[in-house]
Amino acid sequence: MASFWTREAFKAAAPRISSLRGILLGASCATVIREAVQPHARAQSYKATPAGGKGELLALNSDFRQTVAVDTSKMDWVPSPMPNVERKRVFLHGTKEAGKVTSVVRYAPGSSFHKHPHPEGEEFLVLSGVFSDHSGDYGPLTYCLNPEGFEHAPSSIPGCEIIVRLRQHPNLAEEPNGWYSRLFSKSVKPRKHTVITPKDGSWVGAPEWGEGISRKLLYEEATKGYEDSTWLERIPRGTTRKRVVPKGTIEEVFVVEGMVASPLVGLQQKGAWIRHPEGGASELTAGTSSAATLYVRQAPADMLKPENSQ
């Protein structure tokens, strides 16, 4: 008689069996939950759209093995498909209007964008002015995550600037069908639409990164299996922030206020975008005249790594 317990079924169930064994042997609940959830948040588990669309395949700063720094204040504004909306792109992999992209975007006063969806999500921070859509009016340092399925028609009466990531927040994919999957697999939960205003959340000290450094969490859904997180970070003037980017992840930093210096990227002022590769040193020293405010995202390299890149 053929066995229902195939090698594939055993592999799929192994993490849950390990978690169950941990409970029976007295492992802490936190350890069991972390080990049970973490394997799901890998690239092959994400519902992703291949980089494509119609047109030439473009690549800008798409080698995730390299430390990269771009001073957006020295870049020219480039028109977008919508009148009076311009952009400065710092990362792109895919076709011109259908790839993974990170940009600083400027809306002229009274400008608007047609209603559109966001495959694989959209994340942005308002840098100046007021950004508006049907969900609200958002001023400086307001953070928004618009997940897969969210549609809006953004506009700005006074004008605004934002830093935005597109197609870099895919939902976890549905797991395979089968009795063992139903028995051992957890249900897939999509990302939550998130808005954090300057009045929301709290600043928490991060002394492990440096004296006086604090951070304010903007996005994290680890309980659903997502390993990426986004936060604001303050570095006191003259202080050096030291951390190592965890294995399997990359770190992106945007300088919102002040300036920072690094042995790897030199002096970077307000408007600079910096990416550190997995396992790399993220050492940034704030200027001596004022503190620095950073907008930081840490995410699995495998989740963000463009298809066919090295």
C-alpha cells in the first residue's frame, strides 16, 4: 500500500513537528513561535509578480551585494506619467513603469494622480507638504503602507514630497493544498494597511547601536510571518551609530534631517539614500552641529532581490 507520508509531505511538516516537540520538551513559547513563523517569510513563500511589463528591462542600483549611496539633492527632477508629478529614482529593476522601484516624488500644488492599485504594495514617508487620498490627509513624517489590493487616487493641494517604495511589500503566498498542509500549516494573512502619524507610536532607546540613539517603529508584522520592518531613527549630534546588517537581510537608510558620515560612503547630507548589504557594517556618525533623523528599512534580501540578478 502506498504511503501517504511522502518525502515532500514530511519536509513541509517538519518545522511544525519541531515546534510541537519544542512545546512538549518545555521550550519557551517565544522560541517556538519564532521558529514556526520564520521559515514562511522567505522569497519563495512570497506572492510576487515577475519584474516585467511592456518595454525594456531596466536596472538601477540593483546589485544588492554592494554598499550604495545616492545624494538625491543633486539629482534632476524627471517627469512622471502624470502632469505636475516628478520623481528621482534611486533603485529600479523592471520596466520603466512596472518594476520594483524606490523614488523621491514631488507633487506640485494642486496636482493629482489617477486612481490605481499597488501590486506587491506601496510604502512611503511624507517629507514635506501634505499628501492626500481617500484615507486621509498626511503631513511631514507620516508613514503609510498600502498593501496589495489597496487602490487610491492621491493628490496634494499645497504640494508635497515623499520617498516611496513600489512592489517591495508582497504578501505571503498561499501554501499548497493537501491534508498535511491543512493540518500543519497556518493560514496566510495579508499585510495590514498602516498609517503612522508623528503623534502615533513612541520613541524607544536603542543603546545597543550607540549612546542616546532612539527609534520609532513604523511597520512590523512578524506575527504574520513577515520579516521586514521600517522605523525612524534619531542619532544625537557627534554620535556614531554602529550595527551589523543581519545575515539574509539588507538595510536601506534615507537621511530625513541632518547629515551623517561613514567610512564606506563618506559625508551624506539630508536627502541621501544609502543601502547596506547583508552582513555589512552600518556605521553612521551624525554631524557635530545637529542630530540626524533617519528613515530605515530592513528586509530579507531574498524577498527584494530582483529576478535574474546576481
